[in-house]
Amino acid sequence: MTIERLGHRGDGVAPGPIFVPYALPGEIADAEVEGERGRLVALHKASPDRIEPFCPHFTRCGGCAVQHLAEPAYRAWKRGLVVDALRQAGLDIAVEPLVDAHGRGRRRVTLHARKGKVGFAEARSHELVDLDACPILVPELNGGLEAVRAIEKMLRGLGKPLDIVLTATATGLDCDIRGAGRIDAALRLRLTDLAARFDLARLSNHGDILIERRAPVVRFGAADVSPPPGAFLQATAEADAVLTDLVREGVSGAKTVADLFCGCGTFALALAAAAHVQAYDADKPSVAALERAARRAQGLKPLTAQARDLFHRPLLADELKPFGAVVFDPPRAGAEAQARRLAASKVRRIVAVSCNPATFVRDAALLVAGGYRLARVTPVDQFRHSAHVEVVGLFDRG
């Protein structure tokens, strides 16, 4: 078969369509086909954009989809994911060049741990690839793999599959165990000893802090934040900086800003250097961490935060009246209910940040239908070698 294009998940697409992982446009390949899926068997003609993958686990590990694609073609494909989503939604706007935000690598990762293995799921399988290191992680996370292995070994007797969230912070590794259930006192004590042995800053069991030897710290703007266990953070520190700069530029000049789906304050704390900020998020521990950081920080304008479920209780048009600009950065599901309320508001400028082009364009179409102009779209690549891309959209009202 001849591979015609690269699909939205990074698979080569042949007529049919047939989706062939690890095949590239222009290649002539043999594949074993079942339904719409193909398994690459041999190449008769390789693409000039094909390069040697840098990770020995590539094609077996399900973490990366496109390590085999040269940089220019990769960047064009990833930007094209956003271009295609906008086109399909009927939104006519030029898309900015892709901004690389990989930096030193991912600072936060969820590792699966079971039956003596620690790593990521195999591609299209529940089996695990047992990792000794991952080249897309910051070195600190790779250094924590030994601790994760020790945790898996200690909890193996529970007979439960574990997910372990590991975050690299300025004061050390923050580790949150998921899936273990209730842990008895003896096991808790052994885990606290393990945390000391591996110099973990904090060790938690699904948010229940077992020991905090040092408060984990992440810096947002001029503030140091100690996020709750397993809290959402941008995957890379570079993406944090890039997205914050784009958001700051988008709301520049606004004296009052609402930060919706604020998390621990990625944007709110940076924006409070120049504007009064009201932040909202459903996650109460994250809101509390944001408030603590704001109280300790120097030189900020007034910043308040409120726990509110914006999926079920979006800010209404009247509640949005005081704000000169609004930022919203929802989960992958997007913010349809809140976008509808924003579309009915008179807010002058809106900055939308999204990790899902499909829900971004859905929410963007609602704003445009409400009279907003989509002035700028910037794709940001913090999940390098995957099909995930971040989108920042700037909307204004005349």
C-alpha cells in the first residue's frame, strides 16, 4: 500500500482508510491488515523524512507516536492538527508557527507499576514496557524511577495495579500513589522510611500525605506555590513559561482579569503582577494552594480565589461584567457551558488555552457566534513526539 498522509494520532493513512502506525506519507509498505488497522511489516520505499528514533522502546512503548519523523515535517504535521480542526469548524484564521515548549523535558509523569514492572503501557495493549529511563523526562524524574520500583515492590502484596504520579519540583520529587486503597499503619511507616531513603520531598497515598519532608515548590510568576498531591501542572516548565507569556500578552492592559479553571495559579499569579485577578476552579485543594501562595508573594495586585464548579455553575454574563479580560484553561473536555456564557457577555478580550484542538474549536465557534473575533491562534508543543498539541486563542470584541 501507499501511505498518503499522517493521521491525527500519528498513524500513516493508506486508502480505505487503513491506519498504519509508524508509516509515513509517501512510503510504499507491506502491512498486515485487520479492519481499519494495519501493522507495518516491511518498507519498499522509505520517506526522505524518516529518521532513526532516539529511544530503544519506540514502537513498543505507547508513549510516543512520531519519533521517526524529521523535525520540519513533524512541525508541519503538528501545526496542521490545529489548522485542520479550525477548517473543519469553519473558522477561517491563519495559524501561527508551532512554538516548541519541550525545554528540559516533562516534569510530571504518571507511571504504571504492577507485577514487578514500572513504566508505560505498550502501544494498544495493557502490557507494560519496563523502563530504566525515558528520554523525554527531566533527569530528576528518571532519577526517581528507583524509588517508584521500591514502592511497587513494597505494595506488591496488595495485588492491586498502581499508578504513581511523580512530579519534579524545586525542592525535590513529589510522589502520589494511586490505586493502593487504604494502607495500614505498619505499611504507612515503611513507606515513610522509604521516602527518607530516596529523599522524596513528599509521599502521598491518593492525596493523603504520608510524609512531607519538604514542601514541594513550583514557581508561578513571582510566587512560590506548594501544589496539593498529584495536582495539575503544565507538563513542562518551558510550556508554563510560553503559555504564561501568551496569556499575559493577550490580556495586556486589562485592569481586572478572571482566570477560569485556574488550578494552582499558573496564570493567575503571573497576571496579578499587573492586574486585579479573580480565580475560579472546582478543585478546593488547588484553590487553597493558590490563596496561600498569593498571601506570601510580594508586589501582587489584589488576587482572590474561589472554589466553583464551572462545568455546572459557569460564571453568568452579569458576573462577568466587572472583568476587562477573561482567561480560561479547561481540561480536555473543554468548557462548553462557560463558553456559552462568555459568548453572551460584554468582556472585551478572552484568551482560551486548550490541550484539545477539537474542544477548542467547539468553544471558539460558540464565542465567534456570539460576536467575538478570533484574532490569533498559536499552537504550542509541550508533548513532543505525541499527537497532543496545546492551543492558545485570542478573542476580542469590537
